[in-house]
Amino acid sequence: MRFLHTADWHIGRRLHGFDLSEEQKDAFQQIETAAKKYQVDGIIIAGDIYDRKLPAEKSVQMLNHMLRQLNLKDHFPIYAISGNHDSATRLSTGAPWYRDTNFYMHTSVAQSFQPVELPDVQLFLLPYFEPFEVQQYFQDSSLKNVSLAFDAIVSKMKTLFDPHKKHILVSHFFASGSSQTDSETQLKVGGLAAVPVDLLSAFDYVALGHLHGKDAIHDPKIQYSGSPIKFSMSEAHQKKGFFIVDTDHIQDRTFVPLKPKRDVQQISASFEKLTDPKFYQQLNCDNYFGFLLKNQKPIPNVMQRLRKIYPHIASLSRAAGYEINVDYDGENGAKLKKANPMEVLNQFYQKVANEPLSDQQKQWAEDALQNAHDGRKKP
Amino acid sequence: MRFLHTADWHIGRRLHGFDLSEEQKDAFQQIETAAKKYQVDGIIIAGDIYDRKLPAEKSVQMLNHMLRQLNLKDHFPIYAISGNHDSATRLSTGAPWYRDTNFYMHTSVAQSFQPVELPDVQLFLLPYFEPFEVQQYFQDSSLKNVSLAFDAIVSKMKTLFDPHKKHILVSHFFASGSSQTDSETQLKVGGLAAVPVDLLSAFDYVALGHLHGKDAIHDPKIQYSGSPIKFSMSEAHQKKGFFIVDTDHIQDRTFVPLKPKRDVQQISASFEKLTDPKFYQQLNCDNYFGFLLKNQKPIPNVMQRLRKIYPHIASLSRAAGYEINVDYDGENGAKLKKANPMEVLNQFYQKVANEPLSDQQKQWAEDALQNAHDGRKKP
């Protein structure tokens, strides 16, 4: 059997204020096209389908459309679980009716013990869980962390194994050994929230969601699909896509890259380089950019000037810090307070604009000073 | 064919801060029991299923359970629409999958032109709509108000009429001529949001939601089911329930009352009467009460004292206004400011407590005054 494995759609997510819905729709269409091209027997979506427990109406509409398209129009079976970003309750709406069209949306630990029985595969769909839910399920308060809880879950799953079939686990957690980016929710310190990789050895394939990079773990049988698009600057260098997995050749699974509608790029350069046509004409300026400016001196209206060239700047910071030479306290401050205001202005302007005040500018400044001076005398 | 007609469940609604979920679950169970007893061929839910466009997780869980129970466990067909309190988008989640089990959840005007075809009935499910949606559907900007929009909708529905069947309209609006209570959302002035009753004459039965009283309209063919429970003090005198409608005897439809788990009662009485065991022992003190106190004088700790007898007081007001005799301005105020503080306190206490200060109380007050006086002298 052949599956398409994707995860972490995060419908409704924004990138530093930018709406990503067009990018998400575009990635979805590529996934749908690939599912048809590869003639897959089902689509695995390993959690974090929405970005928020309480998705906006627009996001609900988008996801409803996508799932209808895949399952009711294209007739692909869907094997989905809720992730830590989803509301299990909201995502479960409608789920009991989905079964008839081979759409499985599992949102509780109890459901993970009802494997989907396919001709040569048992699919265990285990949603993101908190240890408390597992304690309740097993009536065992000793299952205090994710690792212990997971161990209990896998032990029970093994009792359900059909020895004539392959066993696939679909789940959503942090497998220890994997590396993280800053768009994944902060995990608890001390590794309590991580599942050791060796607990996964019972399965022929573990289709994971949660971490957004496909390379978070390198293991013959364990795979994060990664998110379909880049959700933060720290993902700028990740290759995004999904996997095509044949159950007869699990280790030879294929990574299918997704072409971003608008890419996310991190660039470290000087302001002069960024504003040089020779440089930016080689870029797709419509992408989302995170700039690390190499300049240390102040640059007037820096954001406004860069946005004229790059309309989607997601972040702007200084690669080597920001140099401020003005010191209002101490000796410098004392000097500054005694200095002629026109001199101070001249120096300041020279520093930030790299040119002296023009005669017209000087005249304006002198008039303004005179006005302020007169105003002080005549109350 | 036989239908159960209900509406305005408002799952998640609160009564002056009190959670009504237990009452709502209880009413639901009575509805379910009746549906079995009357062996109905389907259940009509005419909008305002949720109380809010963004229902709480707990409400989502409750409704999901109810719908699963009715449709998947009891195998009743469901004919439902969204009301003005619902989010059409959120309520439509899962709807395309519901069809296979005869569960129709219509949330758009376009869907109202796909009547549910039953052996001897065509069911038109028209959700609550804004004129704008109808303008868009018909590409006709002249449909500026609900009445004009509704006329256009009915004209189109008539072209779909099968002359060999009865025609039932399920909808959610304010039919003109009906009276309103304060728990229904404020309607636009000028009657623009109302649909004239004569536009409904094409149908054999019009199953309405929106107004919470079944008696809002008296018409052989038009019926508000009313809400299953009382949602405001102004509904205290309404009889709550639902209708059983036989398509062969539409005019002889049966109103089935629902027994409230906790009733909502409005009582106008004096404080003395309300706190008299002979009076309150005849009441179910566990009900929700709206009290109109006949007393005009201040009553100390009135709410606290009443709550000891009636734990669920939803509102408390004065039937004949509140008498305050103290006047801090003018002649009275001048007198008051000159008066001996112990005298003022004595008078005030006598007025609110209906007894003079005890010697101990006098001593406390005098000590407190002395302390305040000493404090003023020694800074």
C-alpha cells in the first residue's frame, strides 16, 4: 500500500503578521496533485491541522474545503489525528460520520486502540495527548510523564497487533534526539515531554508530526514529514515537502518537495548591498525576508526604504549590534548640553544622512529655534 | 409522515450568569424520548442550535453528542438549519458527510433550493440569512431587505414544487405579527427584518425558529416551536415544549410540553412574604427566580438573605422603586453636616435595621469616633 504522509498544516497561521492562507492553499493543491499522480491509497495527516484551538471562521472554511476535496471529491482515504495546536473536541465534530468514506479523524487516546484495518497494514492513529488523559484511560496515576504514558500506550497497542500485517503508527510528539525550531511550541525542560526513539521500535513505520523539519530525526523507520510551508525564520533553510511511503519498501520512501508560492529567506547583508539593484534583481523580491543588517550605524527610515524593494519583510535586525555614539550622561552629555543647538543638529544630520545640512535646511532650523526662543520670552 | 419540530436550543446559553447546561441536557433527553415514543420520521431543528457563533468547547462537545445520539444511535433523520446565533461556517463542518445517514444541516441560501425529497413531502431548509447573501445569490442588488429577499427565495422554491407532494418550509426569522421577548436578539426597527405572513401561504407547513414562544403566531399552517427551556425572565410565563406534526393532519399538530429541570419564575412580593416559610415552602426554591420586591425601604443584605432560601436568584429589582430619604444637598444636607455623629448613626441604624443601636454597638461607635478624633489631632 502507498501512503502520502504530511503533517503540521497549521491552517490559520501567520508569519510575523503576514497572512499565509494563499501559501497554504497553494501547498495543498500541490499535495492533492501529487496524491493523484502517485495514486496513493490514503493520506496521513499527523496533527496540528489548525494553528489554534479556536480557529477563525476563515480557517474553518478553508480546512472544510480541503478535507471535502480530498475525501469526497477525490475519494482518498484520510488518516488524521489532532496535534497540540488543535482542539481535539472541535476537530472531532463530524468525525463519527466520516467513517463511511474512509476518513478517520482520531482525537482521543481511546481511539488509538481501534486500529484502521487495511489489507496488509494496521494503522494506529494516536493524537497528541497529555499524560493526564492516559492516566485516566488506564486508571494509573503513575503515568506521570509523556514517556511513561507512551510506553503504556504502545504496550496495549502491541496486544492488538495482527502478526500478518505491517504496523504503522501515526502520532504527534517530540521524539528525543530530534532538533527543534522556534515555531514549534516551547517544550518542557528536562525531556519530560519527549518520547525516546527506542519505544517506537515495535512499528514498521512511524509517521510523525510536531517538528516542522523533515530532518529532525534520521531513522530507517521514523519520519517527521515536516510542515508543507515555512512558518518561521528559523525554518528558512529547511526543505519543505511530504513523503510517499510504500509499505513494501518503507526505507525507500520518497521525499516530494513543495514549491513555495512565496519563499521565506534569511539574508545577512549590508543596507547598501540590499538596496543595490545588482543584488536584489537576482532575488524574488516578493518572498518573505528576514534581514540581518550588517551595518552598525543608524540608517534613517530603514524599514520604509527596504519595503519599497521588498514588500514582505518579516523581520529586520542587526547582525553585529547597533552602534549609538550619543551619550547623554557623563562628559559627553555635559558637552552636548553646552553646545550650540545648530552645531548639534549639524553633527547629528551629518551622522545619520551622510551629508551636511543644506542652506535651506539650516534656514528652517534657525527659524524654528528663533520661534522657540521668542515663545519662551513672551508667555 | 410525522415530524418532531423543535428550535432555538441555544446550547451554551447562560441565564444571568447561571450555567443552563444541565437543563439543556435534560430537555434534550425528553425530546429524544418523545421522538421514540411518537415514532417520528424525522426531527426538525429550526436554527439557533448554538447560542454563540463561537461556542465554547464544552458546548461543542454537548451538541456533538446530541446529534450523534439522535442520528447515529437512534437513526432519526435530522433536518436542521443555522440561525442568527449560529456560525453557518462552523455549523457546516462535517455536513457533507451527514447526508448518508439522512442528516441534513443546511447553512446557506443555495442549499435551500435542494429540497429534501421524501415520499410525500418536499422539505425546504432555509437557514437564517442576511439580504446581502440573497443579493449575491440572485445577482440582484434590489433585494435590499428580508421581505424582498424572502419573496425572491419563495418564488424560486415554487418552481421546484412537486405538485404530488406536500411542501414544508423550515426556517428562522421574525414573521410579522409575532410578539417578541427580551432574550431574542434585538431586531431592526421599521419591520425591515420581518417577513410578512402572507409570503408563507405557498407552504403546507412552516416550521419556524427564532422567537422563543410557541404562541408568537397563531396560524393554521405557521408555527414557532419555541425554545425547549426558558432563557430569560420575560419567558417565565411561556409554556415550553415542541410540536409533533403529521403531514396528513397538519392543523391538528400536537404541542408536547417539556418539564423543566429547574423552572424560571417571576415573583412580585414583599421581602417579608418571600422570607415567610408558609410562602416559600410551597415553591420549588431550587428554581431560577426573578424577584420584584414590593418594599420601597432599604433592606440590609437583601440578596444574601434571600439567597439562603433561594440559591438561584437570577434578578432582583424593586416593583415600585427604591426610597432613599437621605439628601446630602440643600437644607437636609446642611442639617446633617451639623448634627452629632452619634445621632446620625443612631437614626441611620434605626432606619435600616428597624431597631436601635445596642449599648455594645454604641460603645464601639464611640470608641471608633474617639480614635478618629485623636488621629486627627496627632499627625
